[in-house]
Amino acid sequence: MGTPAPVVDRRRETELLEAALRAGAHVVLEGPPGTGKSTLLRALASRRDSALILVEGNAELTPARLVGHFDPALVLDRGYHPDVFVDGPLLDAMRGAGLLYLEELNRVPEETLNVLLTVMSEREIAVPRLGTVRAAPGFGIVAAMNPYDAVGTARVSSAVYDRTCRIVMGYQSAESEQAILTQHAPIDSPEWAAKAVALVRATREHPELRVGSSVRGTIDLAGLTHELALARGVPATHWRTGLDAAFVALSGRVKVDESSGRTAEEVVEELYVATFGAEPDDEADDPARDEGGAPPGEA
């Protein structure tokens, strides 16, 4: 499985998840992207020495893709024999006492979710021509969902919630997000890193943004700023370089409210100025500013 990333500031959620799984419950982790749901589960699976089987929830996740299927070529030769059945991720997890991690629960088609209901209640599934498969001790289902994303999603039925425990995961503290940033991106200035975290956190509260950026935006912002500064031969704290990086890292992650007449870039620039201050005079006068920010003589 490899060494999982360290889990930052999730002691309570880890404790709750471990207790729920030990009690034989299945769990829904609910929270916005970038709040550490996958990181938490990978770390827990590593400690349990369990297989973690990841399934991406989307409209193409049919019951057959989740459960498995008989190999058509082998069926012609040998018939519907158990040996020619190809286990899907659900049966892999059930037979191997693993954790089935279902991402984007509210994007999974209802007919596929219905397959899981009996598994969650009875810990077994009846597969046509194969028979009944019972889950090994230690098997569990953990699903994750983003409650704020309404595009391409459906309301999760009460039948699913009735068979699961729910753990809500909000954004971590600014200090924790800075610690995560330090783990994943080159940091040339702790002061700059603190401002980068503050900038991204501000996108979650701006009245014109329906959706703000996760800590992944902070990581990309730091990485882009570092690389752009190297390419331009300027300090990593260079104001214009940071703004260019913010446009690239954040404008696609934030979602502007339909009632706003501004672009994502305009809102990002407003927040950048509010966090990092106005552009310094020495940069504003830089003749190479409009040529990508490179210093004079290197454009």
C-alpha cells in the first residue's frame, strides 16, 4: 500500500471512524473536497493492515462493475463455473476482509447503491449463478461525499443513511492547513506560506463565491509560485509572481455565484490584494511586467 501521508489535526475523526468500524458499522464521511477524507482512511487501513479498495463513484459505476462478472470467453468454454467469475471491487473487499472506499457517494446510480443495501445490512450478497458471498470479518464500507456539490449528484436515500454512521469533516484550522502545505510543497518563506493559507481560506467566505478552494489550492499555489520565481529569476515572495500563480491555482477551483457580475480572476485578485497588500511600486514600474514577470534583460 505504501507509506500513507501523515494525518494532520484529525484525531477526533480518526477515533470515531476506528470505533465505528470496530463496532461493525459502515460509515459515510461527509465534507468538502480537500478535508483529508482519503488521507484519513488510507492511514487507518495501513494501521489495520487491511486492503483499501478504492471505487470512484460516477454514473458509469454499474452493479456489474461493482460486484463482478463472469468472463464471457471462459463461460463459452466451461459454463457458469465459480472459477470463471471475475470479482469486482465489492467482492474483493468482502472476501479479503478489506475496506471498500466509495468516493463521491452521491454520484453513484441508485441501482448500484441498492446492491450495497443488503451487503450493509446482512454482510452478504447473492450473485446470480455464483451463489451467496459472505463478508469476511473485518470487512467494511466507507463512503465519502461532498454535500456542497450539486452538479451531477443525486440525493442519497434514507435507506443508505439508515445503514451507515455519518462523520462530518469540515475544514481544518489555519495552523493545520499550513502544516499540510509544508508537507506537500516547497516553502521559501513561512510568512508567505501563512498568507497563502489565509488567501485560500478567504475564498470560502467571500460572498460572491459559491464554492471556495480546498487546501489543494494552497499546495498548488505554493508550488507554482516557487517554480515561476525560479523561471523568472525573482524571489519567491515576488508580488506579481504570486498573483499569477494564484490565478492559475485558484480560478478553476472557486465557483462564482450566478448573481455576481465578476470573473473568478477578479475575485481572486481582490482577495490577493487584501491578503498580500497592494503591488509594490518597484514591481509596478518593472518594464518586463507584461512579459511574464521576468526581470529586465531576461524577457
